[in-house]
Amino acid sequence: MEKITGGDFASPETMRDFIVFYKRLTGQQEPLYRLDDFFGMGGAWLAFRHEDVVAILKDPRFIKDIRKIAPPQDQGEEPGQKYASVSKLRQWFKEMPNMLTVDPPDHTRLRRLASKAFTPHTIEGLRPRIQQIADELLDAVQERGRMDLIADFAYPLPITVISEMLGIPAADRDQFREWTRELLNASLDPKQEDTVSEVLDKFTEYIKTLLAEKRAHPGNDVTSGLVQAHDEGDQLSENELLSTIWLLIVAGHETTVNLIGNGIVALLQHPEQMRLLRSDPSLLPSAVEELLRYAGPVMIASRFASEDVTLHGKDIRKGEMVLVSLAGANVDPHHFSNPEALDITREENEHLAFSKGIHLCLGAPLARLEGQVAFGTLLQRLPHLRLAVAPEQLTYNRSTLRSLTDLPVLF
Ligand code: HEM
């Protein structure tokens, strides 16, 4: 059996047909797979069974904070050092921690500060506004009969929502797509160290200006709330504040863009499911869960072993990277019946698209609502929606996120 490499996790083939790749993974007969190298970050362990992925994500011995990890004794260099672009990103996060890069108690503190804005109750209150944004986006293209579903709909919808929550002016939002996309493509490319630095600098400068603006003119938005928490007490440092805003901007749109894009591709490839959803919109909540399972954007999550751990007879040493395949767990036949089928009526759907444990996606209620509104509106308003290119011609960003570059459709 051909050995799996880190590059396979970002290849267009994997993005187009994950099941083929998954069969290669499971065909190796090892529940814990050893990768020689993961994008220059050194060797890594990979788990892909649902049961193992859940166990690792809930195990406090597997941590996020790279600052606590000394390089394994016989590896002189820190993981990531070989890849200048990865190294740059890591360095930035060391200086600019946020909830996704740290462990308790820092994680608990940083997550608590941001969590009020993301409760299901608060998020449900946004439904009319999200619907209005979705309708306006389709109004703008309706007459054309064609669009790039990513640029014209899937991107502007979540970026508008998160920007309004954060109090970011509408005129600034297009930059984020460019910066996020540059980061996405450059971070796995060793030659693009300068791009990573430049984009992080631009983002940092932008958020610094935004924070100054909110200090001078506080509003009723999440950024102003966090600035106030920083200024009134000693609850988060200036760098943590900056990085939290950065995380909310990036996590708050890039993933949902791809839920909408991948979800529509999956529905177009399963016309009977698409018909069913169109005829019965009460299925939207379960359809969103199934699309997250079947075509979720975040395919991998990573942790580090904080101590030596033995798992499935393998010795994982302190400091080593442990990857979990969320996409793999989501098609594990030991957990899901008929996992290769897209079934929007699936009832038991304990997918891991939002991860598990303490880092479970904070924005999940928002992503679910945006998904419901997006799919519901597209299906109702565009009854003749279809791909403008053959599915094999769809292209993906070079990233471990399942992320389409564009999605030409006719309607
Ligand atoms: C379909 C859309 C989305 C998917 C698939 C998704 C997926 C994920 C995953 C897998 C993680 C955890 C990664 C890990 O365990 O290492 C995560 C964390 C996070 N997500 Fe999302 N996300 C989505 C949308 C959003 C949105 C709309 C927001 C809004 C701001 C958001 C904010 C966050 C934050 C703040 C974290 C860090 C939580 C923590 O560390 O405690 N996400 N997301």
C-alpha cells in the first residue's frame, strides 16, 4: 500500500473525493498512523476512527499551547522550523495567543469573555438580518442567471454577519477575503514566508487601528465589549485582545463560506436529496448537520502530547504532534450507518465537524443558522440551480481546509 504523506491531506484529489483517500487511510490497518512529516512540521501521529478522535479531543494530555512544548530530545529543532512560512505563523501565535492556541486556565478565561455573544439564544436573534443579507445578495445576481457562488454569495454572507457583530465598517471587508486566502495558500508553501509575514502584519495593523477606534468611540459590538473587558480589568492582555478579534474574523467566515460552497456541491451531486430539501424546508436543520458531516470544511485538528502517552500500542512522546481526522471520523462505518451516503434525514448524527471537547467550535450556533438560511434561500429562490462546469473542473485552495477557489453556477 502506497505510503500516505502530509501533502495528501491538501491534495485536490482528497478534496474532490475524500472517501477514496479515507479508504487508503483505513487500508493501512493501523488505527494510529505515523506520518513521516506534516508540511515541514516534523513527524506526526494521525487518528481517524470516530472513537479515537473523540478520546484524543477530550484528553487533557493532548494540548494546544505550543509554548509549553519543548522539542523531543533527539530532534534538535522545533517542529515547523524547516518550513519558514509555518514557523512564521507559529511565532505569531506564540506572541499573540487566543483561545484556540492555549489550554486551561487561559483557554477558559479567553473563551468566557467571547462566549456571551455566541449563545444559541443571542444568535437566533440574528435570523432576520441574516435572511435579509442572503436575499439582498441574490437580488444583486438574480437577473444574470449565473454567478460565482463563492464570491457572490457564500463569502459575503458570513463576512457581513461577523463584521456587523464585531463592528467592522462594510468598506473594509473585502480585504479580509484577500488576506485570509493569501494566508490559506501561503502557510503550506515554504517559499511564501514573506507573504505570511506581510499578511499577518497587515492584519495586525488593521486590528490595532480598529481597537483604537473602538476605544475612542465604543459601540454596541463584540469588539467594544472586549476592549472594555481589557481596559476595565486585567482580564486579557492587549495581544490576546488583538488575536481574539483576528480569530473571530477568520474563523467567523472562512469555514462557513466553505460549508455553503461544499454543501451546495454535495446537494447538486445528489439531486434527489436536493429535491427533498426543496420540498420540505423543515429538513433544513438536519440537512445542515448532514452536510457538515459529509462535506465539512475543517478536515483536521491538531494537538501536542504534553507527556508520553501510549495509544493502540504506539508510544507517543512528549512534544509530538497528534492530528485527528475530523473528516475521517465523520465517515467511520463503525459509527455511522451507510456513511458514504448523503442522507439529509439522518437522525443520529454525532459528527465532529465542529470538533469536540473544550475547543468545540464557539461559533457553531452561528454557523448552523447561516447554513440554514443560506441553503434555504438558495433552494427556494433558484429552482434551476446547477453547476456551470463539470464537477472534475472544480478547484480547491492548497490547504487542509476543504475550500473551493470558486463555484461557477447557472440558475
Ligand atoms: C461551518 C462553519 C464552521 C466550522 C466547520 C468550524 C469548525 C471549527 C472547529 C473544528 C474548531 C475546533 C478546532 C480544534 O479543535 O482544534 C473550531 C473552533 C472555533 N471556531 Fe469554528 N467553525 C465554523 C464556524 C465558526 C464561526 C461562524 C465562528 C464565529 C466566530 C467560529 C469561531 C470559532 C472559535 C472562536 C473557535 C475556537 C474555540 C476554542 O478554542 O475554544 N467558527 N471551529
